Amino acid sequence: MADSSADGQQAPPVDRSPRYDARWPRRVEIFDTTLRDGVQFEGISVSSDDKLRVARQLDRLGVHWIEGGYPGANPKDRDFFDRARTELKLETAQLVAFGSTRRPAGKVDDDPTLRVLVEAGVGTVCIVGKSWDYHVTEALRTTLDEGVAMVGDSVRFLAGEGLNVFFDAEHFFDGYMRNPEFTLRVLEAAAVNGASALVLCDTNGGSLPHQVEPAVAAIVDHFGSDVAIGIHTQNDTGCAVANAVAAVRAGATQVQGTMNGYGERTGNCDNTQLIPNLTLKMGIETLPAGRMDKLSSISHHVAELLNMPPMHQQP
């Protein structure tokens, strides 16, 4: 039914064309983590064959990065990366291996998790490290200086092996709220030692858009054009997509999300919602020309591959 005003007259048409703001980035890279974070969703269990099939669908969609898994912690993921060398031919996306920083008081040269990343057969790796001082002192049981060194040493080692390194700042928003000086030290250690992107993670999904946007803007201003800033959001407050949009408004140029919002606990930023919002509503380039039309069919195909019921009402 057409909209009408109170006096029965038909309302004028609404201009829904993209409204781009020059303060936003022109282009945002879509980092799809369905095969790593997404498969932690309750009810999902995948084989290497399933992962290869999903990766091909993500490549058809045109995402920039596909995080294939955590080869240092999961034998199934290690098998996936071994097979991907010969069985996965990507046209648009690049495959990424996920890992963590070295252990407290450890050495990068003999750290098995870092060594597996070097041997994964990919050109880009993404490592996660603590950026909240509380987790460094209470979870890792080490000093803040050692926490910073763990990040810097690990990034430097991987970059020295010729890898493109993204750094996931775990619990960034909690850490930045409580001890911004330490959180900045962690990010600077990653950037100075060769990370090409710093990804600000709302790991427990507790942040709201009005908190995310100024925090991301401060980090973008701090680093300028020296390093890309990304965002990784969880959906515990129902704000994963909104928080990702807020981060892009603040200057983030990479968004980590999953197909259909699959992910640990309540899920991740849903790429099937995020991508149309950024492109069709905000005028920001996300996918290659012509790929948006594939979004619904690929969303449903991925759901079937993961043995999840497709959401026929969306995207």
C-alpha cells in the first residue's frame, strides 16, 4: 500500500539513493570470517570439504578476505589449509590464516602457533593479542610491558617471514575505556613492527554505536594513513551491524563479519546486512560491480552447506 498523509493525500516519494558523506571512506574491505568465527555458532560442524565449498561461494560474492581458520589450534583447519593450496583457486578473495601472539616469556622462533602460520601457505595472516590491561595481568599473568612485547615480537617475526599481517586487538573497547594508554601502546607495537591493519574488536559484544564511533575516530586520527583500521563486532547487544556501520562512519576501512551473522554466542556482524547498508544506503564500495545481485543466493547456499536453515525473508 502506498504511503498517505493524514488528509488522505499520497505522500511524496522518498529519495532512497545512496547519501555519501565525504568524511567516510570511499571503499571498505569485507573480511569474511565465516570459516573461523562463524563456525563457532551453536549447531554448526564443518568438514574440510564443507570449508572449501563455502570459500568458493565467498569468492563468488567478491569479498576481499576469507579467514579460513586457526591452523595452530585445530587439525581440521590445518587440513583445510593444506588442501587449499591445490584445491582452492580464488579469483577475487585472498585466504587468511588466523593465530595468536607468542606465549608470555616465550620466543617467537620456537613458538608452534606462529610457525604453523608461516607454513600455512597463505600470504596474509591475522593474529589476535590482548589489548585490555586486565586480561594481560589476570588471564596471562604477566606484566603490561611483556604484553606489549608479545604483540610487537609476533608481528615483527611474521612480517619478517614475508607475510602481510593484520592484528586483532582483543577486547579493544573495554581496554580503551579503562586504560587507553596501554591499549594505544599495544596498537603502536603492532603498527611499528609491520602490521598493515589494526582491527578493533568488540570481543564480548557489549559496546553500543555511540561508544564505538568516537573510539574508532580517535584511533583513526592517531594513526592517520600509516595503517588501516578495521572493526570486528559481536552481536550480544544486537548491535553488531550498527557498531560496524558506526566504525565505518569514523573511518574504518575493513570490516570483519560473517555470512548470515553466524558466530560465537549470539553471532557476529552479518555481512548480508552490512554490505547492502554500506553500498546501497551510504554509497561506499564493498563488492566488485555486479556481485551484489548474488547476495541472497549465496547466503542461502552457505546456510545449506553449514546445515543451517536459510532465512528466506532475508537478505
